[in-house]
Amino acid sequence: MRWDNLTDNPAKTTKSGDGALFAADAVTTRTFDTPEFRGITFHEIRARSVVNRVPGASRMPFEWTVNPYRGCTHACVYCFARKTHSYLDLDTGLGFDSQIVVKVNAPELVRRELASSRWHGAHIAMGTNVDCYQRAEGRYRLMPGILTALRDHANPFSILTKGTLILRDLELLRQAAEVTEVGVSVSVGFVDPELWRTVEPGTPSPERRLDVVRTLSEHGIGCGVLMAPVIPFLGDRPEQLRATVRAVAAAGATSVTPLVLHLRPGAREWFMEWLGRHHPHLVRRYERLYAEGAYAPKWYQRRITRYVHELAAEYGIGPSHRGTSRGFAERVEPQPRPDSPEPTQLTLL
């Protein structure tokens, strides 16, 4: 595995061929014989940095991120982050779902970065690569330390999650919201139980995620919903979209932002393999729809966006807009307008 970009002690690396490898004594590999972690391997490392700048070429509307984990037991078949596992010579399929890198020193690194004279209080986005409230967080408890540091420094932040574990940290979120801008958004692309079981097998159910939205709202923390991904031919029928928006509205979400499935290298191969097993009759339709690249055609994205926004208005919730102050949904790239030169879509899910 390639670990040189993660270790806090690069002198402990060894060279082999085309790159430095993390030394055997610099990573602790663990397995836990409990039902929720059976078959999962955790690689505990001490990272050099965890507050990372988004590459300049990125179109994301935030500049800094914190991602305490790599790999994700949510096992979403469409997850764009699968490609990042290849950077460590790890498998982007089952390996991404079961080989989890844990940056055990993440809380102390966040506190150190925020205390630095070079840090000027920029917004930090979390959940931008893999879910910071995946099941591993229940054991490693990295987020309370991270949130405490952000609260203590009154540093604005946002969280995107499919995990119900965020409610464990409700009090910390409330305390942080008293001193800085806090945005929370929950990802719910659909409420179809059969679709959920097959494409997001390691996640809490959509109903439980909407309970998170409801609970946060009841405690004064506005929560948006990323209706992502809308999956062509499987989750995009009008009655499916209506059912999802209706449930989102009933949960008290402050906004709903629809985002159509995109298939980047790494995720594309894994998703298409899954599609061939579960819905072989759709393979050719997907090949045609995504023939031009990772994104669905603009006309399709606009049609979904327009319909969901109409439903949102009908049910009393509005689409999020750039520049609003609450919720992670307000911080992701919006769907393209008719005059947009390039397709724009969430690059987190």
C-alpha cells in the first residue's frame, strides 16, 4: 500500500519501485469480531495533516476539508470516492467497502491547525470524500474531538452524512452553532426500500436518515437534504421523486437539492458490474446515457432538477441557492442552468 501522503513520519517509509510505502511498524491493522465489523479491516495511521486544501481545479464551493477516514462501510455502489482507494494500491470495489483507513490523530491535528497563526478561520467541509459518521466512527469516536476543536475556535463548518450517528454529537453541534456557522445536510436520494437495500447496503435506511433531519430541526439545527443520487431508470419515475420530496418535507428539511448520478472512473466500473448482475436489461441504456463521460446529459439533469423543485414548492420547501447560510446543501455545486457551459453536479456522492 502507498501511505507516504498520510504518515506523520515520512522518514519511516521504505522505497519499493515507483514510490514510498508505509513501513510495517507505522500502521496498526485491526479486525473486530463483532457483527457490525465482521469482515472489515481497519488500518490505523497517524496522519501528517487532516485539514486539506481542495485542489485549485476543483469546482467545489469550499476550500478546506477534513476527512478522518478513507474507505467506507456504507458500501454505496455508486460512490465517487472509490477511486481514491487506488491511490493507496487498495481495491476500489470490495476493498473500498472493507479496508478502512482511520486517521486516529485527526482531532489533535484539527486543533493544531486551527491554533496556527497561518489559519484564518476558513469554512471546513466534512463528509466530502467518505462519510465521517460511517459505522467506524462508533468505535473510534474521532468526530467529538474534531467538533470540539471547531467549536472552541468558533470555526465555521458543514457536515454531509448518511449516518444516524451524528445525533450522538447533537449537543456539540448545538454548542458550535451558538458561536459559528454550522451547516448540516443529510443525503437521501430516494425512499424506495428495495433500491436502498441494493445500492446502499451499509447505510441506515432512508426513513432513519429522515429521522435525523427531523431531530436536528426539532433542536434548532436547520438541516437540508441532498436528494442524491437520483438514479436513472431505477429511481427517477415521477411517483418515486414525489414520494421522496414528500418525505423530505414531512421531516422538516430546510431545503432539497436533487443531484443526478454521475459515474467517474473507479465508481463507474463497480456500478456497471453491479448493474449487470441486478438489472442487465439496463446496461445498454446506461452506456448510451453516459456515453459522453461521467455525467448524464444536461437535458436529463435539468428535467430532474425542474421537477424536484416544482415538487419542493408544492410541499413547502424551496431549492437551496448559492450564498444562503445554513446547511451543506447550500455549499455544493448547483445543477446547471440552461446557459451553463459545463455540466455541474455534486462530486461527493
